[in-house]
Amino acid sequence: MRFRFAFLPSTALVLAAIVLAGCGSSASKGNGVASKTPAEIVLAAKSAAAGAATVHVAGSILSEGKPISLDMELVGSNGVGDNGGRGRLTLGGMGIRLIAIGRSVYVQGNTAFYTHFAGATAARLLRGKWLKGSAVRGPLSSFASLADLGKVIGSTLADHGALSRADSTTVDGQRVVAVTDAANDGTLYVATAGAPYPIEIVKSGAGAGKLVFDRWNKPVTLLPPTNAINISQLQNAR
């Protein structure tokens, strides 16, 4: 299982995507996923997650020695209303609040983020402000990837090396089957009761970290922030 964090070179700082490839093993009764092959377990987890209405995703990892963390509530296309998400990201010293609703994305950063984004002078003017941009194109669009349940699940459970079963265990009291990608030091834990949702992905070795998936299908309300500054206004002002 791999964790990959990419930064896109641009006039804006953009967190492109998280790619964790991974997967899990074991157990005996329940939803039947534990009797499947490692590859089938991954496929079952991906299918269940893609069909969910909402999920909470939180965790952290080191990327090139830099701490990156996220805490996001995601709404899929099977939810009520627009798909998208809301939450917080921390990239080293840069803190970011993120809301994505349909085709729009809203970002509010701390001083360090706005300084990187637009320079020191503009950062003072943008302090406490929200920026609005397109979720499908433009300098803020890649943030929307982290607020898209389908893309997060698809990238999270896409890439992996040879998979093997690990011992059955529990995560936070929940029975799970674990699949390990030894080549990339990653393990995915999948629920063996109810829907076979991914519960946790753990990366060891270099760049160790963990992502937790919980609060599946719990209500999430997405509201746009008031008085957001359209990013096109800043670009046109240059």
C-alpha cells in the first residue's frame, strides 16, 4: 500500500491527491468478506465505500519528511443534495479549511498558506477570508479531490503490489479482516460485519502514517461560507 502526496506547481499551492493502495485479511463469519481472496477483499471494500452516502476520513502521514494531516467529512453522489465535503488540512505550518459543494470549492488558509498562495502583502488582506473557485478547473480545483468521496476511495484503494492475508483482529472494537501489501509496508482493515467498509489504512516504514474511515452514512450538511472571494477576482486584479 502506498501513500502518495503530490503538490502541483502553480501560482497557488494545491494539494493534488492522496493515493494509498492497500488492503486486508482473515475472519470467518459475518458479511462473508473474510473468506475472499485479498484482491477480492479490496474490491469489496472499494465497492461498499463507493456506494456510501457519507464518511469521515481522518489521519496523518509524513511526506518527504513533512507532516500532512486531514480531517474531512465527505458526501457521495448517493447522499442527499450536492456531493462534496468539508474539513481541515494541515501541510507543515500551513493550515487550510476546505468546503466543496457540487462544482464549487472554498478554501480558507492561515497566514502561512496565503503567503505561499499570493505573497506577504496579499496574505495580510486575505487573513480570515474564504476563497472560492471552480471544483473542476483552475488553481483551487485540485483541493476538490480531497472532498470527493468517489475520488478519495478510488485513489485510496487503487494501486497496490502483491497482497497477502494478515491475521484477523479488531479495530476500535470492530471485527476486521486485514490485507497487507508488504512491498509498500501498508495494511488495509475491512469490516467483516455489515457492509465491508474500509476501516483503517496503516502505513509503516518510511513515511509511516494512518487513515481512519468512520461515521459511514451519518448525516453531513454542506453549506457555503458567506462573503467568499471568487479567485477570478484576484487573478483579474493582477
